[in-house]
Amino acid sequence: MSSASAAAAFTPEVERSTRPIWERVRHVIPEVEWPVHAPLIAAINELKRTRGAVILAHNYQTPEIAWGVADFRGDSLALAQQGAATEAGVIVLCGVRFMAETAKIMSPEKTVLLPDLEAGCSLAASITGADVRRLKAQHPGVPVVCYVNAYADVRAEADICCTSANAVKVVESLGSDRVIFIPDGYLGRYVASKTSVEVILWEGACEVHERFTPQELREYRRLQPGVHVMAHPECPPEVLREADYVGSTSGMIRHIANERPRQVVLITECSMSDNVAVEFPEVEFVRPCNLCPHMKRITLPKILESLQTLHPAIEVPADVAARARRSLERMLAVGRASVTT
């Protein structure tokens, strides 16, 4: 019998223990699905306490994971920081592999589990460490800025990392007339539009965000007059020009909290709308259903099995981790400097 089957009974005890969670998510999870999710949620929450584990869920995870079992929700870097700040010896990263690598780099002494090793990323897979070395040879002396949505061997070759929220600030912090920006070409173009620094691009892309079109956004406005359109900067520039707000996943959440629009459409991975709707039930979310196939490889049964077996565990070679950590620390130093000056 599989671990999922063993935890499948929706008993009165399970119903009672998960009722507070259900009350919070009932407007984003169909009631007919709850008897399937609840036993697994109860089993996972009990086992993570036994294991001394913390569960981190990216904003693109489904709500039964994000709100049912996760201790922290957020973007990839914030999750790694939360994992490092906890006393938990085991981190279960509900996201994709480059995120789990970040968590391991920031918490090398901890066990970092990724419930499915096949949870990859089209953007991260678009470039290798060897590609970065070739770029540096082609552009001697030009600093390399690496978006954190990259694998550890790529970040190890960079001078500094950035997030979608701080990319412009990081680029300008280098004091260089030119930078190499990897791996997201669309995010790089967005950065270039916001700074006078010349940006040398690598043409990687997220398979979710690159599918959006300006015609889709105009259709949302036609069907839902007054809808507030919010887009992630990984989208093509012609899509961003149609948006009312452009920002990272954390930026979108802050913007909704501050502005409280009546109706919004988030031009990003579909599950984020469900998760944000839990926090803002008064806001109507128009849902564009572009799903990330890699994020969706993480499921409750896989999380349970990962906690039971403490597998699959993520490892990053020490020399790669040390160089990748350096590029992360340089980025964090830019953030600290902006706070204190």
C-alpha cells in the first residue's frame, strides 16, 4: 500500500483537525476535492512535526499545498531565507529544482528535500555554466548579473545575482556601463528599459510567461471592463506595455494589499491567483490558466512520501555552492546598502 493510500481515509478526526484550513480555503478549493486532500494534509502536518521539518511553498503551488501544509509561502529567494532562519533541520521545498538548490546553498547543514527531482524549469535549463564562461570570454571584463531562476553552476559563474524585484537596482549598483544579464531575455529587456546601462542579453525564457500575448490582455479588458491587469516582468515587452502594474510575485501581493482593486488579473502562473485570493477574499480574481508543468509535479502524496523517506535530498558540490553563495551574498549586500543609505 502506498503512503498516499494509507493516509486516504477522511475520518471524523481528520475532518475536525483540518476544519480551520478548510474554512480558509473553501472559496478556492472545490468542496468535492476536500475529502481527498484533507487526509494527506493531516498526515503531512503530523509527520513534519515528528521530523522537525519546515515546508516552504512557492507562490505557484496549488492552494492545498500552499495553505494546507506550508509553513511559509513566497518567492524563491524569500523561501530560502525563511528556511535558513528556522531551527528546522529538514526543509521540504515545494517548488522547482533551482529553488531547492538555493535553499541548500543558504542552509548547507540542513537536509533539503525536493519531492520530485523532475521538477525543473525551462528558463533555468536554457543556460549552463559553460555558456556563461563563453559569454565572459566574448565580453572581457563585463560583469555578469544572474537572475536567481538559474541552476547553481550558472550562479557560480556570475558576479552577482538578482531577483525580478531588485534587478534594476542590482544592475545599477555595479557602476558599469555594460552588463551581461542571464538567463531571462524578457526580464533583461525590462531592466534595459529602466536603466541607461547597456544590457547584453541571453535569450532564455519561462515557458509560462512567454505564452501570454497582448491580445489576451486586451480581451480581458473587453470582457471585464475596469479589471486591473498585473504582469510579471518575465513576460514579453509587448505584454508588459498592456499592463497596469508590472512587478514580481511579492510585488504583486504588496500592490494588491495597498491598492485593494475590486477585480484583478495576474498575468503569471495560474495557481498564484488561488493563493492570493485566500488572503484577499474581497478581491475578484480573473484567472488566466497558464500552468507550470514543473510546479505541478509537486503533489501532496509526493510531499508525504518525501517526509517519510527523507528523499530525494538536494546536494550542491561544495565548490559550486561557495561561488554561488558569494553571488547571492553580493546581491543581499546591495539590499542592505539601500536600506542604510
